Amino acid sequence: MGGGGGEQKIDYAYNRRMAQVAERQQDIADYYTDFWKENNAPLEQQKIAANMQLLPKMTESEESSLDLQTAQNKAGLGLLPQQTEAQRSSYELQAAQNEAGLGLLPKQTELAGAQLDSRLGLLPKTTKAADKFLNQSLTGVNVADRMGQATASVAHQYKDAAASTARQMGRMGSNPSSARMLNTMGNMNMQRAKATAFGKETARRNAEDENYNRLSQATSFGLGLTS
């Protein structure tokens, strides 16, 4: 075969294998085609049929939705005049309230002026009372006087105690110069000294606390205190 280029040989074995491969591929394609026809095709047909049945209902639902929207729009347009009227009434009410407020303004101003005059009339008395309070706060109490009062109070309590004790022990047959009598009087004097010391210390602390509280109240008036 050919023009002097040598004889070409046909590879029958190769051609036979390629034919077998092509036949195998065709068999596989036929298998999947048959499988699709037997399984997928019926399912697709059922889906198409179901959608065809639903299509009228979907169309009807969409039309109902459009009808509802149209009805709502008509209802809104029907209410619009009433809403406008209500808004107008609200504006009129606000205007009436503003006018009433303007009418009351002179009376309110007059009342405020009267209240101010009243406060100004009380100002001298208030200032005098404040000055008195501040002076008493700054002056404070006399700590020494408070301690002296405490000492006098204890002395008054023990004023007749010695004579009363002596009389009582005399009734019991005790000698006024006996050791028992002297011991009793010594204990009484010690108790009196303790009571006096306690009373003076308590009076001092209370007086200092009172002075501190007075100064604290004075500072709340905005008074600058310097030592």
C-alpha cells in the first residue's frame, strides 16, 4: 500500500481492544441511561405534576395578597381625613393651651413678685438670726465652766454623805475615832474623788464635742474659719 513508502501493517489486536473499550463505554452509558429512566425520570415527572397542581393555588394566593394590599390602601385613604382632622384638633388644643398660659403669665409674674417681696421683708430677721447663730457657734461653750459645774454637782451629791454616815455608824455603836469609822470615811472620800474626776472629764469631752459641732454647723453657712 502507498507510493513506495513501505507496506503499512494493520494492528488487528489493537483495533480489537479499542473496539472492546468503546463497547464497554457504551454499555456503561446505556446502564446509567436506563437507571435514570427507571428511577429519576418518574420522580421528575411527579415533581412537575405537583408543581402544575400548585401553580393555580400559588397564583390565587398572590392575587389574594394583592387584593389585601389594595384593601388596606383603600382603608388608609378612608381614614386619612379623620387623621387629618384629629391632627388639626390637636394643633388647636395646643394653641388654646399656649394662649391660656400667656393669659396666666401676668398673674404668675405678680405672684412671684409678691413672694419675692415677702422674702425680702423677712431678710433682715433671717440675717439677724443667722448672725446670732454664727456668733454662738464661734463663741462656743466654756470648757472650764462645764468642768466646774460637774465638780459642784458631785460636791452637792456628797454634801451630807459624811454626816449621815457618821450618824448611822453611831447608832450602830461605832466610835467616831475608831479605825472602822476612819476607813469608811476614807473610802467615801475616795469615791467622791473618783466621781469628781469622772464628772470633770465627761464635762470636758462633752463641751469640746459641742464646740466642734457648732463650728461644723457654722462652716455649712459658707463661713471661712481661720485659727
